[in-house]
Amino acid sequence: MRAGNLLRQLDQRLLPPLTRAVARLGDRSARSGVLSWAAVLSAAAVLGTAVWAVDDTPVGDRTVGEVTRVGVADGDSVPGYLRSAAADLAALPASAPAAEDGTYALVTLDAYLPPQRLATVLGDVGVSTVFGRVPLPGRQTEIVKIPALRVPDDVVAGMEQVAARKETEAADYRARAAAVDGDGVGERELREQYASGAEVAAAEAAAYRTGCACVYAAVVRATPVALRGVAARPDVRAVDPAPEVYRLDRTVFTPPLPEQRDVVRPPADTGPSPAPTQSERPAPMISAPAPSAPVGESSEPAPVVTIPSPETSKPEPTESAPPSVTTSPDASLAEPSPPSPSS
């Protein structure tokens, strides 16, 4: 019942009897006393109704609209980030609130690794997502997020899905290049851009088809002791614990690329800037910022495809669903960027 309705009912029930009582009383002192009691009762009713209305209002989810960011941003010092992550991991108490179920952490690798190497690096902790990118020399390529409950099987399956998409993308660029009419400067540049996009997309497809050494980070969940064990392994560059993270769908992870050693900046691209395809024209999704936003990755080119990532689970679950692939442009690492074809 709404507060206004309750007050109206109180008025209807209390005021008529009080009015009749006042009418029966002839002297001023009695009337004054009744009115005083009526004022007290009315104030108490209003106060009680207000308290009831506040207590009965559902609180809701106070975290709606909040986004937690874990990792680096454009312009950040990479050595500074690595020192900060190491200090946070060392200070993480074993009795932390999330320690019983495990603490989420961003694991950054020292080099790009193939899926089969991940079993050695991450095999004994729960994995949620891995980050991959084809490291083509002098070219910006798309960063992909692959949900991976089973390592390396889900990673391999996810790479195959990305390869199929890249093959389609390369074919689309070739068709667009062939459809450009004219021999003016603008037309030639446009054809070159489309051809460049097709070249990069085809190279990415071929790399993912062969299970390339393309994985450079992962989101895991484990106890503080297990996370410190992962940090001590040879291929691990950093383990950045995030005990504040409780929901992956409201967290943006931005790990540094292996080649980023001093300051976070997008890799240089020596090729022409590809023209955007029609599928890339929609506005970027909120999960990833535009290239001018604080991000530290490489590729402006690829379309942004967002498929919810599963929650972290142990490496060998009794059931597994086919992996889905979430991609985000290198220019933003785990955050959206205005897509343009892979360059």
C-alpha cells in the first residue's frame, strides 16, 4: 500500500470520531485537550507511515552502472603497473572475503603463447577468459576475448570460430575492393585500404586456424596461495589480483601487450588504414572505449562482437558448453573502439 493511500485511510477513520467528540464537549479546555491529542495522534501516524514506506521500499542493485577496471590504460607506465600488481598480490590476505571462493585476477604473460602451453601456466586454477592477438610485425590486429573453461580445448575451439569470422571478413574486403569504380586518387586509396584489410584478415585467419602463439593474458579465479604460485611461473609476467571484482559482466580487463615494455601505447602500423565495412559502422558498444579513450592496445580494425563470457570454473568441469568468442579492438584491449577493418 502506498503511503498516500494509508494516510487517507487514517484520516477517514480517525477524524470523524474526533470531530464528534469535539462537538459533544462544550468547554474550551476540553476542546483544547482533544485537539492536542488529535494532533499528537496525527503526527504519530504520519511518522509511522513514513518509516513503514521507507522500510518497505526495495533497495535494488546499487552496483548498476558501475564498471570496475583492472589492468592498464593508454599512457600508463608498464614497469609501474607490474610493481603495483606484485605489491597487491603480496598483500592479498588469505582470509580475504573472496578467498573461500577464490579471488579474480588478471594474469599477464611475458610472451604470446599457443593454447597447449596454457595448460602448464594456468592448468591448476579456474580460468574464465583468455586474451589473444595475432602479432603481425608492423600491423595492428584485433584483440579477441575467448571464454575458456577448459584449457586448452576451449581456446582452440574459440580460435577456430575467430578464424571463420576472419575468413568471411577477408572475402568481404576483397569484394568491396573489386566493387570500387574509377581510377582517381580517392578510388585508388580506397581499393588499397580494402586490400590491406583483406590481407590482414586473411593472415589472422590462417594463424588462428593453426592454433597460433597468440594468447597473452587470462582472467582466472583462485585462492591467494594459488595465485602466488601462478605468479612464480616462468611464462608469467604479472598476476594482478582484483578482490573487488564480484561480477565479470561489470568488469573491464585491459592487460598490457607483451611488446609494451615502457609506456602503454598502440603498436605502430605501417600499412594503410583500412576503410570500415558496413558491419563495422554501428556505434561502439559500451563495454569498450574509442581509440582516444584510455586504453593501451593495438587494433582499430575489427568489428566488436560481444557474447557474455561464462563465469570462472575449475579447469575440468563435469559439463562444458561450446565456447563463444568475444572480440574487442586492439586499440582498446578489452574495451570497445570504433571498429574499422583489421589492419
